[in-house]
Amino acid sequence: MKLFETLLRESSLHDHAGSASSRAALKAKLTPSDTAKQVAEDLKVSEGEDLCLDGGLVVKGNLVIEDQGRLLVAGDLVVEGNIIHEGFDYSLLFVGGSLTADNLLFHGELVVLGGFTLKGVAWTYYSDYSTYADTLSARLVVADDREDAIGKVSADHHLVGHSSQIGPTLSELLEKGLVDEEGKWSYTTLANKLLKKEALLP
């Protein structure tokens, strides 16, 4: 898909997805196929790998994106597990349709042009990159030291700010032991729990 070739040449998709109008214009350029790739287990996008699909994608396990990994899906993305990018370098998840999963923990750049629904937690962190979507629905939405551009967030709890600000509330909401007495946590620990499909929320 030529549009994906264009997007992959960009260092960031902010100019293409930073506003509702730009996201609508981008979506209008997409012509996804009716096919959906089926993955019967976990799917890993390895470091430096670009995976582009001109239709949809169904992952029966977890979706893991490593640093410098980029996944672009023209249609819908269904993950019957968790979406995880735990790192400190650029990664990209681009979904031209809707995205559904159990939980999400993501440091990289995230673009969703359709509905965006998590059953549990949607957690993005650090200000290097942003999330671009019109809507996001989850039980708990966390933007840790990060400015996400999301039109409307529907959540039982929506926490935005530095870890020092949101830590006390997170310690009350998450499973015991994930946030220590000083209101701190480990992203590696959170990622490992999600990899094992263990719950972050009680």
C-alpha cells in the first residue's frame, strides 16, 4: 500500500494524525481489503521490523512490539490478549480501522482511526511520543507524563500527569504490590504481568 510507504518515511505521524480533521483525511485515503490475517498465538514485531497489512488482523494471544518495530494495519485490529511496547525507543502501532484488546501498555506512537476499546487498562507513558485517536474506551486510562491527542475518553478513571501526581491514586486502583509505598512502579513488572495475561486491576 503506497500510503504506508509514505507513512513509514516519516519520523512521526503527528502531522498526519494530530487533529480530528487530519485523521479523517488520512482515513479517507485508506482502501483496506476485506481479508483479515489470523494469528493463532502471540505476535511479536521484532526490533527494526516493519509489518504492513492491507486488511485486518486478529491475534489470538498478545501483541508485542519491540523498540523500532512498526505495525501498520489498514483494517481492524483485534487482539485477544494484551498489547505491549515496554521500551524507550520509537515504535509505531497504526490501525486504520478499530482496535480492541484486553489491555495496552505503550511507550511508542499510537494511531487509531476507528473505535479504540480496551477491556481493562489503556496505559501510555513518557512524552517522547503521543496517541492519536478520536475516541478511547477502557476501565482505566493512564497517560503518565504524556500528552495524548484523543478526542473523547470514556473510562471509570482517567489519570493524566507525572508519576508523582498519579501514583497515589494508581496504588488504590491497581492490584496490590504493583505500586510501592512511595507511589512508584516498574514498567518491566507491568509488562511481564501482561505478557503472562495477569490482571492489573482487581
